[in-house]
Amino acid sequence: MNSDVIIIGGGLMGASCALQLSMRGLQCIVLEKDSPGRHASGANAGGLRQLNRDPAEIPLTVEAAKMWRNIEALVDSDCDARFPGQIRLAENKQDLAKLQQRADLVTQLGYHHEEMIGEDELYQLVPTLTPGCVGGLICRQDGYGRPYHTLTAFRRKAESLGAQFISDAKVQSIQQQGESWQINTDQERYSGGVLLNCAGAWANQIAEQLDETVPLEPRALMLMVTERLPHFVDPVLGAASRKLSFKQMQNGTVIIGGAQIAKLDFAREHTEIDWPTMVECAKTVLRFFPQLGDVRIVRAWAGIEAIMPDNIPVIDASQTFANAYHAFGFSAHGYQLSPIIGRIMAGLITDGKTDFPLHPFRINRFQTENA
Amino acid sequence: MKNKHYPLLIIGGGPAGLSAAALAAEHGLACALIDEQAEPGGQIYRAIESIPEPHAKLLGSEYQRGKGLAQAFRNSSADYLPETRVWSLNADLQIGATRQDQAYMLSAERIIIASGAMERPVPFPGWTLPGVMQAGAGQILFKTAGLVPDNGVVLAGSGPLLLLLAWQYLHAGVEIKALLDVTPLGNHLTALPKLPKALLAHHYLTKGIAYQIDLKRAGVPMYLGVSDLKAEGDEKLQTVQFKHRGKTKTLESELLLTHFGVIPQIALTEAAGCRHDWDGNQQCWRPQHDDWGKTSIEKLWIAGDGAGINGARSAEHAGRLAALDVLQSLKLIAVEKRDQLSKKDRQWMLADRHIRPFLEAYFQLPKSLLTVPQDDTVVCRCEEISAGEIRAQVNNGHDNSNQLKYFTRCGMGPCQGRQCSNAVAHIVADCSGKNIPETGLFRGRPPIAPLTLKQLAAMDVEEQT
């Protein structure tokens, strides 16, 4: 099969790129080795967070936030997105100082989405929080959505514009012949003028085929979800000096994470929950909400993510081949960025440029440092 | 907590687990048996050590057989960890368990899962109404507390246990308002060729016939070939509606006990990541295993009804076969010794299983029941997802159980899909035109038994090996 662009990876990034490219009239084929959203895109915590991102990501995350506000216009679904804000909790003066420093940095960069709040406002926003916290850093426009619904909405919209998603098509080899990419999968052969690598935790294997080596590490981050509870908290909560991600969803369940790592058998694509590690997570939750002691954990799981050494993605054109591009390595915080990544990649591919500063995300940044 | 690492851990205290533990201990292997209940017996021999004599008699001679198994286990050197719930099991043979509110981790060199069977959940209109229960729940109340329904009961469904429960209730003086058998009448014909072999295990047949004669004699109204079963009522059950010989009938009742056969309890093998197959004859998923019970995961065995339904007697033998293979794998006995010691169990087991092909064909449930044809029937009780919602998403392209789960939340509630996974498989296959094996089984997610945040936070991880 032939098309303008071959996208490898049927996750959220691949779907968003397919959508934006289709909107610009390009034919896209998305090759997915499993089923769309099988790993990180379907199994992440769904955080829509601008708060506390790497400074390099701030221009992207702020623009993405605008797109999320209007996501229904883009994909005909609200993706169950809600915007009750996200807060990083301060438990003491040291925490406050740390968060203040962050707030100052954001301001210096010319942005205003993150601001400090004091104890009074914190307890107004989260009255059920255990007493003793002293304030926090808030991004009022932040929130959360439902990952698999989001992926499906992006995919459906892209498909309605002509994109094709092929499941169970594992890439075996990639070759450039003249102006065209030849991609052999375990199903059939696909060809296209442009190659886009959105293969997540497997993206380094694709990059390798283009003679580009990246120090990507696949990791599975654990999440757990509780039984449904009466509504008790609005904003998504993190903590200045503890590993925590805590949010109550629309249906009353609470999703708890904190970047704890599952045991991963990458070859088998199999993850195992490491319960002794989750003990810390449960302790942290009870530190802030002791009233949740008797709440049942309904499910724990882990999605396989691509983690980069500097925790920011690769968003770049290939340095070795023309007409090849990369967007991967979102290091467990790609969900919120997904709409803008599609726009950026479509811009790079169709116009050869973008308005966003992509220098920090170049693919050869690791080699440069080593050289 | 005591010893946290065992050469062999056995999960489940029914016939398979008890006989496996007794045999392994007899050969000097330090093993422990974990079980949810306070005393040995499992579901089939529940309360076998404590039941008052008159009740035990009512439950019949097959039930009494459990006494010998429990005794042999008690007399063995195997450790016993009762009232312990396993909430996690992984491929590295690490177990998360809770006893008396205390969560802890255990590990083993080898594990035999003897998780047994569960009643097949079959969604039908009104099945979630208070007053509609599975027959097994009725049996538990009878075995543990001698409780029987006061105001009569309608029994509905299919399979040997339904008949057995009706017979037990009859002798306990319970008013049986009707027995509604949904087994399709055509099954008589399809099962017929399998009858000669079944006669080799004829005691099962004669018993079934004896139950039927007793029930008829007592004047219990029995309806065969029933369809369109429906439970109705505001807030709780008031009437049971069904179709019999083309006519719709309605019975008043406060209690409807249903039973649609049993299927393997696969939560543990799913959690560990074992491969499972769809068993078309038994209409359920079951873990892959070799003829010693070894699963697709190294060092993990399955024995008894959890491996595929073959009944309590067969489970005893399967438990011993698994234990022998474990002993061999640990080099405690030689291959020849294992084979020699297994001969009798294998013969008995085969003989006992002669009845199975006939039973499976005779009690095949009709597609019209399993595919939940009424759109407004709730399939996932936890998340309140209806058959219609599932069908809509299958038609929308989500023709795989796991995608469907992500999308509808069906199977994501506290029961972890245990109640709905079979129905989902039937609906997805029926609606998409795929074969059931292609629709995929829900991926198991721990915890598979209740675990609270407090229990997890207080879990002792220092001593973990």
C-alpha cells in the first residue's frame, strides 16, 4: 500500500500527527504493531498538566492547553477532559521555597500559568486535605482527561479524513528507495514519501533503522485506582517533595500514581506490579488523606513508556535521512502535549518549519554531549 | 508472619489443594496451603469439619467424602494458612496475601493453584434484582449456617448442581415453587452419542435420575426447555417470568436461585499471566496446562476445576498428579518414580471423567441465553454496563474484549471482570462474527481480592525475601 506519510506507532502521538496531516490533505497510513493505544497511550494517568514541566516544554504545553480547551472542535469529542486545576502541595517552608523558585522561573520566562497559593486558598480549594499543609503551586487551567477515549477520538477523526490505521502490523525493515520509503511489516509492504516515527517505547528500534542511536529506556510506570467514592476533591494533586499524582475522576474513582516503576519484561511486553514499591505510594496518599484508609484498591496497572535520560522528548527531523521525522520519548508526560505535537509535526512535514523552539528536543543532543 | 518463602505453596483448600498438600508433605516437602476459608474443604466440602451431623446427611454421601481429605491434610506436616486471601500472584511466584487485615508478601519455588470453580454468571433480565441469587450462595448458607429459604423458592438454570440443590432443599423441607430447566431439549440428541462412554461412570447418571424421580414424586413442578427467563419486581424480586412450550408463564416468588453450571475460577492464573484457551465444550476460558497440570508459566501448576471442569473426585487425583510433578521438578523423586506413583490416580481420573463429554453436551447452554440478546440487560454489574452498550461499541469497531474494557469500563469494577468476562466473550463474538478465542480474554489486573489503602500502606516489606 502506498501513501504520502507512513506513521509508525498507533498511540496518541501517531494519531494526533495523522489527524493534523490529514487535515492538510496528506494521505496517512498508521502502522501499529499491536492495537491502537495498547501501551502508554491507553494506560496513562490522563493528566492535563502544564504545571512544573521542563522549561523547554513550556511553549508547547501552553499552546497544547489552549487546544485542550477547545478539543471538541478538533476531534468531535470532549475526551472527558475536565479542568479543575493541578496543585503541587507544600508541606513545610522548604517546600514553599522550592515551589516559589519554580514560580519565579516561569515568570522570568514570560509565562503566567503557574502561581503560588497560600494555606487559606489551598484549604478553600481542597477542604478535605489533611491539616498542616502550608500552600502550593497551582496551575488553574490544568486538569485531566481519559486517555483511551482521547486516542479513539483522535483516531476516528483522522480516519474520517482518510487516514488508515493498520493494527497488528509490526515493522520488520525500513528502506529508502529513491524518493520513497519501503516499510516491510509482518503483514504486508507499505510505501510512502515521508516516514514519521511515533513508536513510543519502541522508537529507538525504528531510529536504529535510520542509523540514529538514542538512549531511550522503556519503563512501565505503575498506577492504581480505587473504588468509587463520593466526590471529595477537585484539583489534581502532586507534592513538592514526594512522589505523588492523585486525582478523583468524574465517576468517583481515585487514580493514584507517583512514577513508581513496575517490573518490566520488555521482550514479552509484560509488566508486573511491584507491590512493595506501591507501599510508599499508599503511605503518601494516606499522609494527605488519612480518611481514605479503608478505601479499596480496585486495580493496579502499568503502561510501557519511553523515558529519555533528560526526561524530555525527541521532536525532530531525522539527521541521517531526508523525509524522515521523529516524535517520541515523552517520558511519561506526553498526554497533554499530544494535540500540539500533531500540529508541530504536520508543520515540519508540510512547510518544513514550526513556530516552536525545538532545539532542546533534537535527536542528536545525546551524541553532542558525549562527544 | 512466619516463614515467608516456601518450596511449595498451594492456593486453595478444596479437594485438589488438600490432596496435593498431603502428598507433597508425605514426601517430606515443606509446603503450605493458603485458603480463604477458616477450615479445609473448599466450596464443595465447605464446613466439612464443623457441620452438624443431620445437615451433613442431607448433603449426601459425596459431600461426606471431604472428611477423609480434610483429615489426611490435617494429619500431614503441611503448614496451613487459613482465612488468607491472595490478592496478587505474579509469574515470579510472588504472592500478595491478607490475613486478619494484615497484608504481606509470600514467595515460593513452586506453586500449585487449586482455585476450583465458580458458578457461571449468566446475565438475564432482572438478574441484579435483590431476591435473585446464585444457587451456590444458597448452598453456602445451608452448609455453614443451616439456613434455608422460609417462603419458598424458584430454581432456574441448568446443570447437575441445580438438581442437587433442589433435592437437598426438598429434604430440608423447603417449598420449591418450580424448577425451570433452560437446557435446550435438542441437547438430548446431541448428547446421545456420548452416552455409552458416560455409562462407564454411571453412578453420576443414576444419581441424577434418582434426584429427578424424588423431585417428581414430591410434586415439584418441573419445566423443561424453558426460555426467556426474566426476573421482575420494583426494588426487589416479585415475579419470575419464562416461556415454556411457546407460552409465557409467571410465578410469584420472593426468591429465585439460579445456576448455569460452573466454570474455572481463573483470576489467579490470569493474574500470573498464564495463557488461556477457550473451551468450546465447557463454554468457558481455562488455563493451558499439560497432563500434570503445569501451566504455560514455569514452576506454576493448576489442579482441579480451576484447570477445566471435571468435578471433585477428578480434582483429588489432579492435585496428586500436580504434587508428584512438583516433587519431580525439585528432584525429590525421579521421573520413573513420579510416573509409577501417578498410575492409579491417572486411571481413576480417566475413569471418573468418562461422564464429562456427555454432561458437557447435555448441559450446553443455548446461544440465545449466553449472548444476552436483550439490550437493556446489565452485563457488568460493577460499572452498570448493558448488553446494548457493549454491542454498540463492538459495532463501532471495538471487537476485542480488552479494547471494549478500556472504552466502556466493562470489567473494570471491583470484581475485575469475573462476573462479566464470559458474557462479554459471547457478545463480542456473536456481534462481530469472530470466534470467541479471537475476542481475547480480559488482561488480569491485580489486586484480585480486596485490598485497602491502609492494608497496603501497612504491609511489612522489610522481611520480604
